[in-house]
Amino acid sequence: MDHGGVIRRHELTDREWELLAPLIPRAATGRPRVEDRQVINGMVYKIRTGISWRDLPERYGPWKTVYTRFRRYALDGVFTRALQQIQARADAAGDIDWLVQ
């Protein structure tokens, strides 16, 4: 999905997407599917706003698609692995000051 340089509130920036995209499982061959970034932005929007899945704006694709992929990624550990890898990269680059209490 081409944003034309416009980043909407509650969506990933290009930099955030650049970090996350390689960590998202690739689509198996088959019927065309909604773009990964569009679906991930739908997940982010839902989490940040607290709306129900059914109330997701249509720009993110069918709400059932976003929900199904969210559930699959959560069950498969995709989010946990992505967070660990992004944190490890940031730590290695010195971008994170770890706070230990």
C-alpha cells in the first residue's frame, strides 16, 4: 500500500515498518491477500485505539482478515520474536538504554 508519504496517526512509520517487515511471515502461494503493511497497521490501530475488531476502518482490509492474521501471528510467536529481534538490534546499535530496577 503506497502511503504517498502520509503517515496516519496510529500507524507504523516507514522506519518502524522497515524494521518489522522482514520479521513477518511471507504469504504462502494461493489467493491474493491484503498487503502485510496494511494489515499490520490495522492491528496497530486496533491496539492503540482500543476499538473492536469489527469497527476497524475499511482501509485496513476486512476486519476478519486483520483479526485472523493477528491471532495466527500471536499463536505462532511472531510478535514475541519480532520484539526480541528489534530490541537486540537496537541494543547492539546503542539505541536503547536499558533500565533495570
